[in-house]
Amino acid sequence: MRSELYQHNNGIKLTTMQEKKHLFKIRNNNFDPNDFIKDFIDIRNERLRKYKQYTTEKNAIDDRKKPKSDLIKVWNKIHNSFFNLIVDQKVGYVFGNPISYQIEEEVAENEREWVKEYLYNQDVFLKDIETGTQQAACGVSYRLLDIETNIIGTNANLTNINSWNAYMLGHKEAAVVLSEDYTEKGHTQILTLYTKDVIIEYHSATSDINGMMKFTVAGGRDNLLGIVPVFEFRNNQEMHSDFETVEDLNDAYDRMISSGADEVEQFRLAYMLITGTDIDGEEAKKIFEGETGILNIPDANGNASFLTKMMPKDFFEYFVGLIEKNIFRFSKSVDVNDEAFAGGNESGEARKWKLIALEFKANLTESWFEKGLRDMFEGIVAYMRIKQGMNSIVSSNIYADFTRTLPVDLGYLADTLTKLTTILSERTVLGMIPAIDDVDAEMEQKQREREEKMNEMNSFGDFGQVNPNDAEQTGEVLDQEKATDNKGSGQTR
């Protein structure tokens, strides 16, 4: 649950006036890194808190305080990783199949190949999964086009930036990135300001993240690309995480499971009630340590039994089940243990309706991810134009195709597509098949197969045909065959 005690903002993004303040200072060459950190620190801590919840490194249950009572022997703090499930399910659904990056045919061949090779060498497919994970877990993620200059020339590297170490100001007007290094001053925090014109570094000699309030200018350089090389991938307009709406429910689930485990484990430490005899501490110790298992109860009405608490099993199961159901419901996630997915009789089409909320969420993620990719393509094209001298390509020539990771009911799909072939074009029908990534390539392959079959049929085209020049000879052969057949028929009588 997000803290309501944030001093400067809601912990998700800067207030409108805070953002305007820092942009005003940047435009007037008066940016104050220490003032920015003061406003950003709550956002940084909130994003890091969410990511630790995703990794189950730190959940609210960890702060469950044990009552000051000797009667309570067990106090569990059990993590139930719904946050992890919610994020990984969507990331696998959207990014499980690598994004297919396409370049339009009108682009020069050498430039098309350069982009393809560049994206491949940058392991962009793995970076997309990492970016998508932080996008879902923290509400936003960032990527940097880092231009490195050396003796040989310049290199442009795509680097993912942790969401708690970056912030975008305005509409791609400026960005701030935090990092750390070891310099002559020792452990050093680095704040880098990126604008369309300049890149300025500020250093603070401290290892304490929350103590980053002593930044001074360390250097700067011109931004030759003319764009802010930091690209923002929001999860939604408000930068909410995928589990933003169910944090309280997950905390309640953790407490219920932890309390239930407490009750079960406390049975082993239950108190024994003995009536009808007196047992001193020494005798009880011998019994407890197993030196003797005999209780001498002279009173006929005496008894020995454990004091235990009756657990409301039905209510416990109902309440836990209700919380679990609401977690899936309000996070727009899918319970794969649902009968529709666990060997039920539902058709593939019926199962799709179970995925409709997840699909809506995935579509929103895809739209915002594409926006970040368009900004990234703009940066790559700027580098190609300025540093590589490639001018035929523009950022709109590059686009991304997403393919959902979803089991396909092939029987249902084949039946449907067969019926559609009578009313739709071949290209449209092929485009509806999930296994086909490139419709044009598939159509070309089908055409080649048709031509190969035609060639095979043509190779047998002369078999059994009569040559007109051999008509007389052919007639004699046929007469001989006819006579032979008649002779054979007479012998059967």
C-alpha cells in the first residue's frame, strides 16, 4: 500500500508545478540538481518499493509486528507472490514472442540491413522483456541511447535504465538519469541532465542514496543528436503498476495465510490442561523432555487434555478464496486454475472471453510501449544520419509487430479459416493465423510450392501419349493385344 506520508508528491510522479519549476530552470540554464532530488526522492523510493514487491524481496507483511505476549510463540511473515504472478503473466503474454521489427521496402537496402544488424547486436529482444517487466512492476521504464566516443569513432549503445533512476520532464524536453561510480572522490553519485542541446553531469561524493543533496557540476558536452536520448515506456497515463489496485488485497492475503500458519504451528506448542493431580515444574519438565510419558492422576474425575483453539475452517477457506478471486479480478489477470484452462470442456473461443480483461490490459501496454519505441527509432535514425551518413530512412519507416503468446485451438481455427476462404482474400486469411509472422513470405512460399508441383506434373506430361508418326505401328500393337485378350477369354470355358 502506497504511503500517504510522502512529503513532496504522491510518490508516482511530480506535481504539475514541480515539473514546471524544473523545466523553467532548465530553459534558463539554472537547473538545480539538489532541488530536483528533493522532489524526486519520494518517487524514487516508491518505484523501488514496488519493484521489491515484484521480486518478493520486501512486502508489507515484513512489517507485521508481533504482539508483546509470551503466549504467542509463532509469528509468520509469509509472502504470497501475486505481484510477481500478475507482472510475469502479462509480460509473458505480450513479450513472450519477440517483437518483430520491420523496415519498409522503400528504405535503401544498406540502411535496412544496418538497422536489423544493430537491433540484433544490441540484444533488443532481451531488453524488451526487461523493459516490459519494469514497465508493469513500477509503472514506467526507461531506455538510454548512450553515445560513446573513442579513438576509432563513436558507438551507440541501447541501455535499460532502472525506473527509479530516471525521470522524463515535459514532452521529451529533458530527462534526468541517476547512476553511480567510483572516482577520485570515492563512491560517487552521478546525476546526468539530458536536453536536446546539452548533456551535463553533476557529481555527489556519497554512498547514501537518500543523502544525494550535494551535487556539483562535473562537466558537460553538446548533444549532437538534437533529441533527448532517454526514452520513456509508460505502463499507462498515470504510471500505475499492474498491481496498483490490489496491493491492499495482497497484503490481506499475506496476513490471512500467515495467521493460518500461526494457528497450525501453535498446535505443536499448545498448553496442556491437567486436572485431578498436582505436577510441579520438575515433573512437567521430565514429561516434556520424554524422560517419562506417565501421568499419575489419582482423582477419578481428573483429566489431561490440550487447550486448543477451534479454527473456523469453512470461513477461512471462503475468505481466502474471495480475496484470491478479487486479486485476479481487479488486476485483470487470469487464474490458470480456472476450469476453462484446467481441462474443461470450453472451446477455444470461450476461453478467449476469459482472457478479455488481460487482452485489454495488454493492448494498453502495447500502445504505450510502441510510443516509447517510436522515440527510440527517432534516436537511432538521428544517429544514422549524423554519424553514419545514412539519409534515406526516417523513424516512421521502422515499426514493431507484437504477437500474443497464447495456445491456439488449431481445430477450431482450421474450421473457421476454411469457411472464411470463400469470402476473404488469401492474404487476409493467412494474416489471421498466429503461426505466420510474415504474410508476404508465406504467400511467396506457397507460390513456389505450387510451381514445383506443376513442374513435377509436367515432367510426366508425355507418359502414355501416342506419336502421330507411329500411328501404323501403334495400330498393329493394339490389334495384337486384342487378339491375345480374345484367345485368353476362350480358354476359360
